[in-house]
Amino acid sequence: MFNSRTIIHDYELYIPKSLKEALEKLGAEGTKPLSGGTDLVNRLKDGREKPAAVVYLGKIAELKNISDTKDYLEIGAACTMTEIERILEPYKEFRCLAEAIHTVGGTQIRNTATLAGNLGNASPGADTPPALIVLGAQVECRGLDQSGNIVTRLMPVEDFFTGPGKTVLSKGEIISCIRLPRQKAGSGAAFGKLARVTLDIAKVNAAVWLSLEGDRITGARVAFGSVAPTPVRGKKVENLITGKIVKEISKESLAAAVSQDISPINDIRSSREYRLSVVPVLVQDLISAACKRSKGE
């Protein structure tokens, strides 16, 4: 019987203090990285994961760094959700991400969970990816080459996911930080989520980023979660609303565009029909909120 307090599988635990040491350990077969552990620890308890070794990343100073430049805000992979919420408080341009983070579980979860872990877990219903995608965020990944040197690659968050629970990370490679580009004046973004109860995984979630000139939308990014095998861009919706005044966007045209962007399924949390019916309403609300924020409201 599953015991939520006991891990019955034996494994080696490593607590490296340098990034290179961690990457060397992670190169071994059967080794898993651990940061917040809000997902991995549960999988260890119920036997879904049986690694030979676990490498804890929380003591690596480099992964806790916060860097603020004129071009971007860089957040280390080992920063907890709670820490990131506090970091983002002065940045109105990143309010969309703070909203998404605040919906991830309860306070205890956010005190432990990391943004990098939310990405690396690659759940189709994860809350932070849509917000990160519309903000144009990038993931920095690090691993070792054949000579044992640390190599870095940078990619948009929207290119990071390859399927449910799957990402572009190769064996021994980890997320080292998330980069948030500074947002231009006259833009705003908003995040929204529908779930059975407050702390539950999303039935659907979405984020919208807009730039405006007067009341006309001059640029748009839309992203959805829990409606496809991975978080997805809403390209049809983006094309529909770009160039339009918000009041000109009809509910019917928005619903038609949304239905072409998403491919929801029936599952334990919701039905395909429900998702198809509520996502256009959610997006319409987020367009309105993003417009207000782009005007400084």
C-alpha cells in the first residue's frame, strides 16, 4: 500500500556545491536531479521512479543567482516559487508570471517548488509555461561536452517541450536559469486558469500578451495549457486579433480561432467539449485584462 510518508526505494544522494560537480554526477546512468522535489519525491514514494542516485541542486549558489539587466531579468533554476513571487513584486511587466506562479499549489508547495522544476516536469497542465511563453521567456540549459567542459544553450520556452513529460533536455543536462526579456512600453499581459478547486491542476489555463497603439492591437502572443500534449501558442488567435480594435473582435470569430489552436481531450479533470467552450471566454477576459495593463491600469 502507498505510504505518503515513506520512500521504500534505496538510492544514493549527492549534494554537490558546484554546477560542474552536479553535471558530472548527473551523467551517470539512473541518476535524477532534485531541486524542489514536489513531484519527484511523490514519484519516489509510490514507486514510479526508482533511480540509482539523486542529485540535489539546492546548494549550488550559481543556480540561486538573480540578475537584472536593461535587457532581461534572469532567475536561477534553484529559486523557489515563493522567492520568485517576491522578486517579481516590483516588476509590473511580469505580473502575468506572478499570477501563474501564485496558482501553483498552496503556500507550502510554492515554498519548495521551483520554476525550473515546473518546466522540467513538462506537464501539459502546468501553470507557468503559458505565461512564460507569452512573455518571450528563454530557458538556459547546461551540460558537459565530451571533454568535460560546461556547455550552454539557450532556447525559447515554447520550443522546450516535446510531449507529455518530455523536453529537449539531453542526458545529464539541466535547466540553469530562466530569462525574462524586459517588456516594451505599451504592452501588457495576463494569466488565467480554471480548475475544479483552487489548489487543483488546471482544467484549462491561458496567457495573453498584447501591445497597443491607442485602442488598436499591434502585436499579440497567446498561449494555452491543459488543452494539448504540450503548452501551445495560439497562432490563429494571434493572427485574428492583431491589427484590430478590441471591440471589433467577435465572440464567434474568437471561438473559431481557438478551436483551431487547441486539441483538448476527455480526462479525469474535464471533457473536451467543456474545454472548447470555456477557453474562448477565458481568452476574451485575458485580452481585456492585457489591454488595461498595456495602458498602465
